[in-house]
Amino acid sequence: MAAEHYLVTGGAGFIGSHIAEQLLQRGARVRIMDDFSTGHRRNVDPLAAAYPGALEIFRGDIVRLEDCRRAVTGMEYVIHQAALASVPRSLADPLGTHQVNATGTLQLLIAARDAGVRRFVYAGSSSVYGNAPELPKTESQPTHPLSPYALAKLAGEEYARLFHDHFGLSTVTLRYFNVFGPRQDPDSPYAAVIPIFVGRLLRGEPPEIHGDGTQTRDFTYVANVVEANLAACRAPGAAGVYNVACGTRIELRELLAQIQRILGTNLKPIFTPPRPGDVHDSLADIARARRELGYVPAVGMAEGLIPTVAYFRELQRPRTP
């Protein structure tokens, strides 16, 4: 049977490279599209060496329609991970965030529709729920974005819905809840909380918590997100929005304590004012994804922290010239 063809946008990034790797391991042919503004060659060069002929790396930008059209040519599935993923960055540059996350998604949808793509899977965000007090978050709850990032991600998923409704393009949105794991970028000025905590602890610096540390997150190990994407491509009748998480939550101060136990450190955190645009509590209802996608989060947060911390420890290890 001929191998299936997948386009993974943002495939040199954290989540996208894990998706591409798993697809290659399962015998698919994969084209990665990335402009390498936030993605890294270190995430994809080993894949290119391990799967010669099965992986194509296309340097392109989703804000250019001609790049999108070239990228989707010959593809059966599009797994769209490319984004500027940061609330603070979006507050500093709302236009840039909108151009990539909203306009870029629209252009990719146009290209996918015109190319006859079988299914388009879009990386949404739990940030669209905002600070509504109802927990857990269900897909039917009203959305209330608190940042340009959240609003642009919501615009992307609404475009995906419209392309399903009006143009017959099969689309699925996966709303991610605080994804973590190896290959997250610890050096980005907009790095996520886990790589920031680990990096500071490894350097002997006190970790910084925005707020009082009682805010909660539904942290989701990257392997669970990969499985959700592959299921979303193939599940018969899948459509609309699905939460992708573990369905559990933890306070940030307890998260820090768990990381300190793994590292054997005991540094007191510095508490700073809350950041604008951040939500206080996050917890997902994943019943719909279980029912319609067959999604089961196989790796819990505590289990996923061990390889994640090991990855960042290795990144900071001094290299011998």
C-alpha cells in the first residue's frame, strides 16, 4: 500500500517535529514547512538523516500564499502547527501575531482547499476560553480571548470551521492545553514556564513565578498531543473542536516543587506581578476527544517531567570542543 503524504507546518518546532517523527516511524511520507524563525535544524536534521527519501524539508512562510500552495501540492493531510505562540509577544506585536496565526492560517486553508487535501488539522489553543470561572472547560463554552494571541488562534479555528461549512474541506481543531516536553526552546524570550523553571534551577538562579503561584494549568505531555493529531487525521467523521489535555490540573508552585525534586534543588522562588493576558485557571474536559477521536492521554504530567527535565539538563551540559 502506498505511503500517505502529510504536510506538517512548523515541523522544525517543538510539537511539529515530534509529529513528523512519529509519522515517519509509521511509514508516512512527510513534508515539513518551516521558516526557521522559531524552529531549529537540530529538531529535523536527525530525522532527515534517519529517513532519507521519506522526509522533505521545505523552507517556506505561511504568510506567503505562493509558499502555501507549493507546500500543499501532493499532500493528503495538513497538520498545521506553525504559529507565533506567546501571549507576551502578541501584546508587544499584535499585528505580527495576527499575520502569522490568523492570516497565515487562512492562506493555508485556501491552498489546502484548492489542492483537494483530505483533512486539515489545526493547532488551536485553550487560551481562547479566557478567564471564565467554569471548570473544566468544555468545547461548547463561550470563548473570551484575553490577548491578541488568543484572539488570532480563535480566528484561525473559525476560519477552519467556515472552510468546512462552505467549501467542504474536512477540518478539525485541537485546542491544546499547556503542552510540554523535549525540544521546547528554553532560550526564547517567550519560553514556556517549564523550560524557564528548569533553566533557572540548573543555573542556580531562583525561579520566577508571575503571580502567587496558585494559578493552575492542565499540563499535557507532547506525546499525547502527537497521538491526538494522528487520530484527528484518520478518525471517521471527526469535525469541529476538541480539547487536548490530560483532564487534570496542578498549581504552579506544586509544579516547581516537583521539578526541584527531580533536580535535587531547593531554591526559593521570586514572586512577581501577574502578566497581562494570562489566565488564572485551566482544566480541560476531554470527553469529546475520547469519544470521537479515541484520544487517551497515555503519559501523565509527573511521568512526562522526567524526560523533559533530562532533555534540558543535556542541553545545558558544557560541550567539549
